[in-house]
Amino acid sequence: MSEGGMTTAGTAATAAALAATLGLAAACWVVAVWQMSGMDMGVATRLGSFAFFAAVWVSMMAAMMLPGAVPAVLRRAQASGGARAVPLFVGSYLAVWALVGIAVYALYRPHGSFAAGALVIAAGVYELTPLKQHFRRRCRESVGSGFEFGLCCVGSSIGLMLMLMTLGVMSVTWMTVIALVVLAQKLLPAKAGVDVPLAVAIVGLGILIIIAPSSIPGLSPPM
């Protein structure tokens, strides 16, 4: 094949991988929002049966995480010479998040505002740790497999996901907020001028939850 033909084929593969990844993410947003309708009870949210939660969790993770994974997916498509490697890469990446969901289901319990505030503070502190910065950096580098990429992204986003679990695991609002932060952190380089205020804001939110939980809309179910 000529160099021009190879370039055209590579461009087509990249475009196909991009369209498939973003299309799957968009579809999963629709599914997740539909599944979560009426389920949000703030800190008192219950997860329901394992089958129900697993379906919600996988669609949530695909919706939230795939947009930020696009650069890694495109690198995989380009490195493998086509889009055929993309399904395995994306599938193994989401499998890591599915395993996280099993842990969440085993450990999660409805909780009070003090516990919520303490966990949000912990999430804010984690944003400034070297471990967080290490995994965030790895999320922006080339990785060998979707599984490896998933492990790096779990390490980078685990604090933010803890916030989601704490504030409202079935909240579309918090899901959207956390998804936007995760996307920004995956696509943009770390900058202290942005990362430190974000961490301070998260810690401040945790303190506010402890001292004035009624000021946070949707945190507690209506009496």
C-alpha cells in the first residue's frame, strides 16, 4: 500500500475509534440518567440489588470515564494500525472500573452528614498527594493495555469517585460535576494554580457539610 493509502487508512481508523468511543459514552449517559431517575436520596441513598447496581455502575463509568480516555484510545488505534484493537482496550479499561464497582457495593452503606464531610475532606487532601499526581501523570502517558490504563485512572480519580459515592451515588448532578473534573484532569496538564484551589474547595465543602449539612442541596432526603 502507498504511503498516502496508509495515511488515509490510519486517519479513517482514528476517526472510527473516536466516533465509537464518544458514541458509546453518549449512549451510556442516556442509559445512566434513565436508570438513576428517582434513586437519589443523598447520603441515605441505597444501592438496590447487585444486578441493578452493576448495570447502573457500568453505564455510569462508561459515561464519565470514556471521554477522558479518548487520547489513550486513539493512541492504541494508531499503534495497532487500526480500530480492531480498540474494543479490547476499552473493554478491559471498563472491566477495571467494574471491579471497583464490586468493591463499592461491598463497602457502601447509607451514612450521615458527618461521615460524608469527613470523606469529602479526605478526598480533597488526596488531590494534593504525590500518589495522586503519579497516577494522573500516568493517565496522560502511553500504556500497554486498557487494564493498565484503567488501574492508573482509578488511582488518579479515586478521591473524586469517593466524593460521588459520599454525596449521592445516584445523583445526576454530582455525576456531571465529577465527570467534568475527571475529564479536565485527564486532558489538561497539572498546574498548582488550578489543582491547589480545587483541593482547597473540596476540603472546604467537606467542612461545610460537617458544620452546616442543610446548606448542601440534596445531601439529605426530605423529612
